[in-house]
Amino acid sequence: MDRIYNFSAGPSVLPVSVLETASKEMLNYKGYGLSVMEMSHRSTVFEEIISSTENSLRKLMQIPDNYKVLFLQGGASLQFSMVPLNLMQKNKQADFLITGNWANKAQQEAVKFGDAKIVASSKDKTYSYIPVTKKSDFRKTADYVHICTNNTIYGTYIKPNDLPDVGDLDLVADMSSNILSEEYNVNDFALIYAGAQKNMGPAGVTVVIMREDLIGQAPDNIPNYLDYKIHADAGSMFNTPPCYSIYMCGLVYQWIDKLGGVKAIGEINKEKAQKLYDYIDNSGFYKGTARKEDRSLMNVPFVCENQELEAQFVEEAEKEGLQNLKGHRSVGGMRASIYNAMPTEGIDALIKFMQDFAKRNK
Ligand SMILES: Cc1ncc(COP(=O)(O)O)c(C=O)c1O
């Protein structure tokens, strides 16, 4: 088996055992004589798949009973507009922390529907840090405060115990690139959303976890698909859901559960990231681009002290089976995305290549 180490920011690496199970079940799912791709979403067997997938996620994230879990389409990008359309209703105000491109896109979308205020931003230093805020920075009248817990492009993140103090305000989080990577307390949030294609499964499904009392605020004149109530009432079966992606997420959730749950994988993630950051910091050849205190466990952007070597680095790494390491065009350099499913061996192989490359090019 010639699998590469895939450092892509998303869609990204999936656990091999999950892919193996999916391939075993591809033609004949558990003796039903058909693939999950071919099943009616109204069949009993698919109903079991979606409900067990939801239950696994509830168990992993300890989602309280007063929260709904929705499996939607449209990516995290559709949530940039669904959230304000549904939640920016009482005072038509929402406050935003701009910690990267995605947070920025969420705010730009919300501007179309109301007063979306930028409370703090790290744009001044290419989003290389998380700005500090205090409770009084947020408007008491804001319908919610929006954050992005992990900034995929810039490699910074807001730690579970370092969320902004928003007092009684509702906190909404785009958790697309670090959901299930570490324990966050769902009770700290009014709504969490995440596209699946980084830490949960293939692209096509977006998970929304929201407090029940927030459902039902959308105006009547919005398209049905954009109203959370429609989806909540229909158990994510308002229309045909992304059945296969949901099934794959279920397999990934089971994989995390078997490893010991989110706490256990969080420890592994910290070790993996620490190993890579330690090497970068001590190399004298590479440099991390994010502020140390705010470094992401999932996306590790770095540059060569001699930037002229970066294209060569990416090209040679590709040949060694270490792929998709080119940094986002807005940061340059390299970025290693090391999501849950990236094995420690992948980190070791990357460090070994980096050492060798540094030796040859010093
Ligand atoms: C943090 C974050 N939010 C949102 C998105 C956009 O997600 P989607 O492509 O699912 O709309 C991404 C994609 O990379 C992301 O990393």
C-alpha cells in the first residue's frame, strides 16, 4: 500500500481503519445487499446510521440534551449566512472577532443582514495572533458574538479555557478546523458549526450544534433550507441529506471513541504538535509564523529563514510522499495540517525530511 502523508488543510487525511471499513462495506453494507450510497434516506437502515452517528457525536462532545445536532449541506460557508439570518433577529446586531480569512468572511456575510461589528482583529499582523478582548468590548445588545476557534490558514487558535468573556451573550463558533481535536465545553456556546472535511469525514456535510431555544427565530420570508427550525423539526431529513458523508462521519466518531474519546485524542494532538513546533523552533533553519502562545494544534504554518528555498522544499517533500505542504497564498511558506487522523509517524517523517533538507541546504 503506497499511501502518502497528506498534510492538506482540507479535504484532508482520514484514518486508514475508517477507509478500510468503508471499503469493506462499500458493495454490501452489513448484509443489506447495497451500498450506503444507494440507500433511501427514508429507509430504516439509513435512519439507524444517522441516529447512531448523532449519538456518537453527542457522546464524544458530551452534548447536552437541550442542544440539537443538525447535519446540513452548503459547507461552513453557508453557515456564514444561516447564522445571522436565524440569530441576528432581536436587535439585528452581532459582534465579531476577526482572527483570519474565514472569520472575516463570516463577518462580511453577516453585514448583509444587520449590524455586524468588528470588535477586535489581528489583521495588522497578518492574523498571526489572537487579539485579547474583555467583556466590556462586546455590546450588551448584540444578538451573538462570533468567533472562529481555529484559524486554518494562519495556524492560530482559541483554547477551550481561553474563550472570550462574553458574559451573558450567546457565543457562536466556527469550529471547522478543530472540532473534536480537544475538549471544548458545548455549554460555553450557543451554536457551533463545522464543515466535516477536516476532522470528521469527507466534504459534503456540515454539523451544526445549537441550543434549542435559538431555533425558530428566522423570518418567514427566507428560503426553507436556510431556516434551522425546518431542519430541526425534520431531524436533518427536510430534504435528501448527504447520506454517505454522514455515514463516514459516523465511522470517524467510532474511531475517536475507540481511541479513548476527545480527551485522549487531544493529548495525542498536543504531543504531535509540540514535537513539530519544538523541532521548528530549535532548527535555526525554519521559523513558525504564528505567535507561540496562540499556536494551533491542527495547522502548523512555517517558513524557511531563506525564503528562496521554499519552492524547492515543497517540491522535494512531494517526491518523498509528504504532500500538500505549500502554505496558503496569503501567508506563503509551508503549512502542515496535522488533524486527528494524521498519525505520529507522519509527523516523524516530516521532521526527518526537514532535518535532511536543512542539512543539505544550510
Ligand atoms: C475555519 C474555516 N471556516 C470555514 C471554512 C469554509 O468551509 P467550507 O468550504 O465547508 O464552506 C473553512 C475551509 O477551509 C475553514 O477552514
